[in-house]
Amino acid sequence: MDNQVPPRKVMSQRVCMSLTMIAMVNSTEPHGLSNTSTKEPQDNIKNPVYNWSTEIQGIMLSSIFYGLLISQIPAGYLSGIYSLKKMVGSALFLSSLFTLLIPLAAEFGEALVIICRVIQGLFQGMALTTQQVVWIKWAPPLEQVRLTSLSLSGLLLGPCVVLLITGFICDSLGWPMVFYIFGACGCALSLLWFVLFYEDPKDHPCISKSEKECITSTLAQQVSSSAPSLPIKAVLKSPPLWVISLCNFAFFWANSFLSLYTPMFINSKFHINVKENGLLSSLPHLFAWIFAILAGHMADVFLSRNILSLLTIRKLFTLLGLLLPALFSLCLLYLSSSFHGTMIFLILANATGSFCMGGILINVLDIAPRYYGFLKGFTNVIGLTGGLVASTVTGVILSQDQDSPWLKIFFMMVANNVISLIFYLIFAKAEIQDWAKETQNTYL
């Protein structure tokens, strides 16, 4: 089973509202300016329109992060106890089910939409966190970044596909069909996951015996035979873990803002219809997906050929993944006076963040492979907090600032990236920490 499928489907369900919002409300502009994104009169049956303020829209887009935050650490802990196959499959199915309910919830008011989004986030967080733990048993050390980045690239390919398709669906079938289609597809894919996924390479019927032995032998030193107790005090005192978490905060801030608000940004700049907006909004995610795959391959090549040390690789890719989006965001603000210039810098600001796939997003596996599931959940909680704050603050700024809201929003993203990067370059590590080694007997 393609391990990109859960991230791709989860992100399609998460991001589709960022474009449908333009069709769902009578204004996505600050201070109630008319929505000029669609010039044709809307069919109120096919495209119900609601009077939601920009601030409420921001809360709706960000509400999914509340569920994501709640689920991260429990999912990471439970992934070491229960079947990953059942956890990922069930979570994907339930997230898809609540996607189907959003059009009905919208009829009863914004509160029910927010509740549906929170529950969606709860199950999506479970699916994403447990799905990443799969690589502990499947990814040999020299292929870990490549396989993990290929898997996580589904988080970037999902928005690309969904924004492209959503524009056409909104234009021809109406925005409620977006949720029906992606919800139904998610339910079908969850069933395929149950049928085609195998938790352990030794149980897979379609790979050779030699390949099974190769995988299991290279991972023998990383996979513990028993569930180890977590040394809480040592974890909380670990500078490498905290700088990974800080950079996750910055990465998710930038990624969530760019994923959720690119359609609104494009709409505010060019005032185009929803179909054209979907096409343009999908381009940054397409290039981000390509960059993510390239980052994974490049990191593994550097490591396998001993071109750079593991720590240097992690710092290099984190540097590229945090600094380049900051630089291109500044270019977007000050050097993009034309349509083509704006789109080029918007694409580059989004795409270059994918270099983090070879840096901070895999770094936890370097320093504590025994506790990867739990600690990945821990760092994701801090990261997703950044996504929650970014999407909420963006909605508030758009609703209150009439003069230059996007300038403030992008500057906040740039500041987060640069400050986090400085701390990472100083304190980052890439070797297994003493508290995470197999021989150490540390208890709660």
C-alpha cells in the first residue's frame, strides 16, 4: 500500500475548505468588501452562501488544528501498543466520514462546522502520527530520509491535487460536492488500506526473502524487543529535542499559513474566479511536492556516499527549508509588482520549505529511534500549535487591518523561521542521545 495515501487524503480533506470558503461566503475580503472572485450569480441550492466574517473564517480554517493537537501524543504513545494498520485505517475512515457531514453542518451554523473540523483533526492527527511510525520497521538507515520524505510528500501533493480539482468542482457542481467527493474517496481508500497494508516486512507476501532479510537485519539495532519506558526528565532537559520542536513550530506556521491562505491571498491580489484560483493555488504545492522528493534523495545520497556528516546534512536542509521561504517571502512583498513575479515568488516561498524533509522532520529518528512514535507526537504538538496560531492570527489580522494585512502576516512568518533556525544551528544533534540508548536503564 502506497504510504503516501493517508497523508495525501488527509491533506485533501483539510485544505479543500481554504478554496471552497471563497464560494461558501459572501466575502473573503477584510471588513466585508464584496467577494469578486466569482462574477456569475450563484445558485443558492448548488452553492449556498453564508454571511461569515473573515475572523470566523479564520477560526473555521484553524479549528482542525485543535483536534490535531489533542491527538498527537496519545497517538504516538498508542502506536507502540496497538496495531498501526487498524489505527491508521480507522482514523482515515472516521476523518472521511466527518468530511461528508460538513455541508450539512454548515446549514445549521458555523459552530457545527467548527465541531466537525475539530473532530476531523482528531482523527487526522492519529492517522498522520501513527503512519510515520511505520518506517521504524520498514526503512533501512540509509534510506530513511528518502522513504520518509516520499511518504510525507503526500502532505504536499494532497493540497496540489485538491486545490486543482476543487476549483472545477465548485464551478460545475457546487462547493458541497467537494466534501462529498473527497469524503467518499477517503472512505474507499481506508478500506484499501486494511486490505493492502502490512505492518512488518516479514509478513508481506509480495517481497522476496532476501529483501525481507535485508530490511530486518539493518533495523535490528534500532527496533527494541520490548516497549521501553520513557525517561521524562531527560527528555525535557534535551536541547536537541527542543530545537527540533521550535523549528517544527516555525515550519508548521509557514506551511499551514501558505496551505490555508494561498487561495485568499491570490483572490485579494488578482480577483479571479474560483476555477482559476484553484489552478494557481495548486502550483505552489506541486513544486513543494517535487522539492520534498528531491530533498529526500539528496540527503540520502550525501549520507550513503559520506559526502557530509549526518549532523551537517540535517543542518543544511533545515537551513534551506527555513531560510529560503523567508527570503522569497520578502521578495514576494517587495519585488513582485507583476502577476508572474507574484506567482514565481509565491511558488518558491512554498516549495523551498520542503527541504525540511531532509532536516528537522526526520531529526527525531536520529536522536531517539526507540521513542520515535511518542517524541514525533510531542514535536508535532508544538509544531501544530504554530499552525493553529498562524491560521487564527491570520484571520484576525485580515479582519482588523485594512491597510497592509499581508505585509504583517508574512513578516511574522519570516521572523519565526529566522529565530528558530538560529537556535537549531547552535543546538542541533544527529546522534542517538544517552537517554535514548538501548543499554541505559532509566525509568519514569
